[in-house]
Amino acid sequence: MPITPSIIKSIESLIEIEKSSVANMANISALLMAEANYHWVGFYTVDEENDELVLGPFQGPIACTRLRHGLGVCAKAWDDAKTVVVPDVNKFEGHVACSSHSNSELVIPVKVDGKVVAVLDIDSVEFNAFTRKEIKVLEKIVSKLEDRWEG
């Protein structure tokens, strides 16, 4: 089931008084997983000291713990500071296969003061799983998280 705009009010109520970004990422991941038929939903946060993305709150099977620049969809979104949609991960050069069941992927950067601090990563077993409408809703959810971000 695709994510619809009605989920935004639920997200707002979940995070409106919580200051912890970790808690907010955890609840957003749980709600997105409960509402949609995704394979994996979660966040990677920027580890500035090691210049890597490190696994944060997520829902789904075990995931890659650390991701480097230049490898995979998450790194592409981090490096470019833009949403990356991959309809078929098998055709994405340098794809990091944390799960062999993932066939499409969406990664949205979380930016604070113009700097990427995390990424929302969503994997689907379906090819071409993300509609334009759904992507816009998910980007709006990320903007709500950005507004509440505590570093």
C-alpha cells in the first residue's frame, strides 16, 4: 500500500513534542513500515569523524552498518544532497546490496542548515515501487524531521 498525504498528520503528532532525533527517526521508521509494504525502512546518520554513514533507527532485516562515499544509493543521496530514486537496483552501478530481496530503492537526504545530517532509506522488493506522489509525501515527512532535528 503506498504512502498517502494523510500520514503527515500522524508523523507530526509523533514528533511534535519530542526533541530526540533518534526517537523521531525510530517512530517515523516504524510508522512507515506499518503503513506500507516496504522491505526495509530506516535512517543512516552522518558520522563526521569517520566520514561515513552509520546505521540508525530502522525497521526490517539486518542492514549494512556503515556506508562510504561513492558507493551505493545512500552515498549518492548524501554526496549530491538530493533525493535518489532507483527503480531497479540491479542497474545501479555500485549498488550496495544489504539485502538480496531489495529491487528498488528511495533515499532522501535529511538536511539541516544546508548540510546532510542523515538519509531516509527505503527498499522495496517490487521493481519501480515509488510513485511521484509517494516520493513527495516522503520528502514532506523528511522536512518535518528536519524542522525538529536536534544534533
